[in-house]
Amino acid sequence: MKIHNFSSGPAILPQSVMQEAAEGVKNLNNSGLSVLEISHRSPAFTAILEEAVALVYELLNIPQDDYAVLFLTGGASSQFFMAPMNILNPGQTAGYIDTGAWSTKAIKEAKHFGEVEVIASSKDANFNYVPQDYTVPAGLRYLHMTSNNTIFGTQTHAWPDTDVPLVCDMSSDIFSRSLPIEKFGIIYAGAQKNMGPAGTTLVIVRKDLLGQVERSIPTMLDYNTHIGKNSSFNTPPVFPIYVSMLTMRWVKANGGVAAMERINAEKASMLYQEIDSNPRFEGTVANEESRSVMNVTFVPTAEADKQKFFDACAAAGISTINGHRSVGGFRASIYNAMPKESVAHLIDVMRNF
Ligand code: PMP
């Protein structure tokens, strides 16, 4: 039976990428060596890293002179502290939009380094929407957002109208759509949803924001260290970077992020239409403008249906459709690599339920 993987992360990757990655583990480019056993300073790996960085610039249309592209470790969670440590001075204020568990964690870490002002929050409604009506005070050092809230199934679709640089956690929607890149000071994303296996974090940083804090920064936590050494100050996570590069090649070959955006919108709209029209299910997000195209969250109308639907999914090869342990219900994660046919299959199972 074909298994359709709706996991929120680590998550589905394109089948062809998985096959190429498996081949690279056995015999990289017919070299007789595995990607797992070559030096990170070898020409073969340097070429992989250079291609990965070049693809990030190309796919997201990033001006080469202004931004650095890094592949770091420590997960997106380390960026919660690394971003403020590198750009927020004591006495300066950073704004945060609080849209869920990940934003809340980012807020907690930023408080180690400067003043934090929560500009808007949807905590009052258990994060079931993305706040839209707020004004960004001038004078903030940056405004932090979580573009897609993996747990609550909400996503920012309208970027705030401000000149304050955005620092954005895009862990669960990187490469899913085009971006107005000039609005962003820092973008970071753990690889394990839309990019590759767990183990590397993509960081895109506007270089002019760096070098302005008073504190001394431990070497490994200083973005400038990694910029100066092209993400190879220490041994980089070679396999996650290799697979991320293969995924980005796949995105490019399939029309780039603009094509991903179009297909993602189609997949999400098919699924939301089913949730809205099927009396046995209801969506959990309060308004249409806040709905995520990456993580579609819904619940059964009758609690007694919950286990029955899990059973129906298991029988149909639908894997990992459960909601996050903190919210329950169902969550269909439909990242770039999720084929439209698998979404259609899930819809069939919902219809026949
Ligand atoms: N931010 C978001 C939006 C997430 O979904 C996650 C979960 N992977 C994280 C941050 C934490 O990422 P990591 O596990 O890589 O630290």
C-alpha cells in the first residue's frame, strides 16, 4: 500500500530527492565514496555547499551583496537567541508578533538581550488567527514574526507595512512562496519541513545589521564568524546540507517558488473546501485570511469520530494526520513535496467517512 506522509516535520521530501540522496550515501557522483565519509573541505563537498548557497540566492531572489546565506546547526530554536544576541543591544527594543508556541519561545529568549515589546498577540484565542490590525512603532530594532505557525495551522499572508526590518522564523514555509526580500533583516528556517532532513538551519541575514552590538559574542554564535568562513568555521552538517541542495534543485526544476506557491494554494484550497463542506469536520482557524497553506488543522464535529477517522486514515495509508500533542485534532501538513494526488486521496477518505 502506498503511504501518504502528512507529518509536520521531519516531513515528506520529494521522492526523487530521497533516491538521489540514497545514491549519494552509497556512491557520490560515481566517486566511489559516500557523501557521509568525505571531508567537508573536499572539492566534492565544497561544490555541494556552494550550489546550496547559490540556489538560496536564486530561488528567493536575494541581492548577493546585501545578504549572507548560512547553513548553521542548533535548529531554528537556536535562532531564537542567536538573532537578538547578534543585533539587539541592551536598551534597544525589539517587537514581537505572538502567534503561537514558537513565537512565545522566541520572545522568551530575546528577553536575555534587550527590551521586548509584544506588538500583537492571538494568545487570547488560543492562537487561532494571525493578528492583522496593529501598527508597528517606529524605532524598533526589528520586528519578529513566525510566518507559519506549524502547530496552530495559521500563516501570515500580508507582511506588515513598516520600514522596521523583519526577523522571521520561516521554518515551516520557506521556499513555499515568493518574498518581498527587502523587508527582511533575518530569515531563519530549520531544514526539516520544506527543505531537507533535520540537522541544519538556513539563516539569511542582512549584513549591515551586524557588528553593532556592544556585547562580546561567543565565536560559534556570531553570524560574522560563519559569514567569514562560508558556513565552514567548524564541520558543517554535511548530509542535511547535501539533501537541502537536492531539494532546492528540485524546486528550481519544478518552476521555482512561484510555481510552488501556485500549487500549494491549489492543494490547500482543495482541502479547505472539503473541510468547509463536509459536516463531519470543521476547521480550527478563525478566519480565512489566517489559514495556513502548509499545515491544515481541523477537528471532528463529533468527538466520537476522532478515533474512527484515525482508523480510516490508517487503513488508507494516510500517515501522521494527528494534530500537535498540545492541541489535538487533525493536521495535514502539505509542504512543497506533498503531491496533489495525496491531498486528493485524503479528501476521498474524508468524503467516504
Ligand atoms: N519554528 C517553527 C515554526 C517550527 O515549526 C519549529 C519546529 N520544528 C521550530 C521553530 C523549532 O525548530 P527546531 O526543532 O529546528 O529547533
